[in-house]
Amino acid sequence: MARSPLTLAAAATAAVPDAEVIGARRLTAHGAGRFDAAVATLADGRELVIRIANEEGVDQEVAAEVMSLRALTAGVREMLPFRAPEYVGAAGLTTGRAIVTTFVPGYLIDSEEIPPGEGAATSIGRALAAVHALPPSVVRSAGLRERGPEQTRADVRRVVEAASHSGRLPVRLTVRWRDALEDDRLWAFEPAVCLGGTQATSFLFVDDERGAPTVSGLLDWHGLSIDDPAVDLRWVASAPDAAKDIFRAYADAAHRAPDAAVRVRARLHAELEFARWLVHGLETHRSDVVDDAAALLESLAEGVKDDVLLAEIDEDGRTDIDDAMTVLAKVPQRADAPRVDTSMQTDAFDPDELALGPDASWSAEKRARATAAAQETQPIDAADFVGIAAGAPAPGADSTDTDAIPVVTGDASGRKADGERTDGEDQSAEDGRRSARAAFQRWTSSSSE
């Protein structure tokens, strides 16, 4: 049963002894719900996020995030051009362990709706470059994972061989990925501090002085490690319109030697997510997962039949795969494919409230709606807390409250994304984009070990 915002807010008072909670609101987008989550407003104006996992295995992910956030000292945070949640405390309830962090305000943009050009795309590239520029000591001092090129290559080989031996991996993909494994150009990269695999929902945005979206916060720190920088860029395959500008901004802002093969390797990691989904199904003896992954792999194989991955690195080591990055977006959607939330924190707004009308602007209308949403915060009477921390039902508890990912669709010009499609646009392209996003959401939160 989902926990109400009041129940979760009561946990905040246990985790933060001096906290005086005056309001609480649900943190949700009405999705699958890996967490029960709420935002508690304190008397001193602070806002805290309280989360309790409601799936087996998620507690380990939360514990990893706590370790990572603690590794982000004040000095490290000053090196980042955006905010990251801060760990505040934890409290035990009879129904689980609550983790409390600071709330990072902002809105999300769906991957397929990230517009090209200056704005969200370039801000994402710069944000990732800033993470990858952090000193390795941030990870090492916290005892977090570190992998070099050979270890990354060996992990890819393990996944490819496991998928191949299952008999469910198309031959075309087996050959394609084995050729990539044998090409030393792909694996001559410099490891960097990474998040272990970001996605579009990892980035929070606010409007800058021009009214354009800019990254204000970054979520999903549970995979903090030293690894292949391309792992954090694999999701860009599901944002074909913005991919070119994301990679360009990333390269321009990078404080390291140019990685000529980063885009090809990012695409390889993206394709391998389908194989990892298959291997996961095999290892957990889930025939439904195996069948789903096999269907996705068949479609992927058909989508890349005229594409040679390694041909995209020319004699000078440069890459030109702007068109090829859209291949993954053409994988058809399975009607029964499960939706899995991978968010660690999301904004507290209803996606419908943040969707823009044809004549709206990112700044004016959204600010008005955000103000209205803020006024809807549920006030808390001290009597409401009696028995809540001990697990008793909260007044007005709603069993349908679940944490998920709120996604804003739109672009920096203020047009609603659907309004940009022409009457003759192929519906299969839209289905393909949804498929790629769903496939990444299905498996992005898994480790690559």
C-alpha cells in the first residue's frame, strides 16, 4: 500500500530532529512507482524529499546514492554548475526505511522533446562535461567503483557472449558487437568520474534570463564511479534531434583529451542495453523478459542492417554519426512492455500543468503555474502526526500515491512538442521513439556488472 505524504513527512521529523513540518505534498507523476515519495515544507522555508522504496532491491540503490551524495563535499559541489541533492538523514518506519535529502527544484523535459540548438541540449552537454571533469579522488576517497578501459571492454564482451549463447541474439548484432570489441580505437579512452548511466530524467531545468531551459540540477547519483564517460551519454540515442548539439557542447566543455570514439561507444552502450535486458531475463529465469528483449533485439537488428558501426570512425579518428544515432529510435514498441520508473527524485508538478500551450512561453506561463501549484501544498496540523511515525494510517491517506517520473514536453521556443509535427509525419517514428525510451527506462537503473 502506498504511503501518504503525511506519513512520509512524519518520517522527516524523525530523521531531522529540529524539523518543524508545516506542509507536505506528493512527489509523483502517476507512474509505476519504485518509491513512495513526498516533499515536506519546513517552517524555516526548507524543502526536503522523503523516499521509501517499495520494491525489493531498490534499497541497495538508495544506499549507494547516500554514499555518493556524501562524497560530494562542499568543495566538490562548488565545482559543479548545477545543484545535486544533499543527504540530510534517515529514519526507520515500521514499513520501511525513509531517506531524506534536500529538494532540488526544476522541471524535466522528455528525451524526444529536447530541442536542438542552444538551450537544453547544450546545457546537458556542459553539465556532463563538468561531472566528468571532477577529480578521481572524489570517487576513490569514498571507496566507490573504479573501472579502466580493459575492464569495461571485458564487461561488454561478457554481455555479448552471454546473449549470443542464449540463441536469442540475432547473428547480425553478434557480428556487429564482436567487431566493435576487436577495434582498439573504441577502447583507448581515459576513464572519468561518471554517474554510471544518466538519462533524460536525470536533468532538472530552470529558465535562464533569456527564457531558455538550462540545467539547474542533476539527479541519479547512485552509480557514481570512475568509468567510461560514454556510459553517461548512451541515452542520447533516444534524443535524436538534440544529439548533435549535446555531443558538441560536451566536447567543447571537456577538460580532457578529445575522445574521438565517444559517440560510437555511447551508441554501442545504448544498443547493449537490449542485450543486458535479455541477460537479466535469463539470469532471473523470467521468460517474459527474455521474450520482450528478444523482440527488441530483432527489431534493432533490422534497424541497423544498412549501418556499419565502425565505419563511423574515419582515418583521422573523427566521428560523423548524426544520422545513425536515430537508429535506436526506430525499434517498435511492444504493447505489453512494462514501464519502470528509474527516478531518484522528481519535481512536484503535474506534467499537465507544465505542458505549454501554442502561444505560451517557458518562463511566464510556467512561473504562474508553479506559483499555483505551490499554493496547493497540504498544510499539516500537529495532531496529524500522532501515530504516523509508528506506521498508523495518515489522515486522508491515498493508497494510489506512487513515485514516478514527471516529464515535461516542449521546447525552448515555448511550443508544445505535438504542435511541431506535420500532418504527414510517419506515426512509426513516434512509436519508435517511445520504444527506445521505454527500453532504456526498463533497464537503465541496473548495474553493468
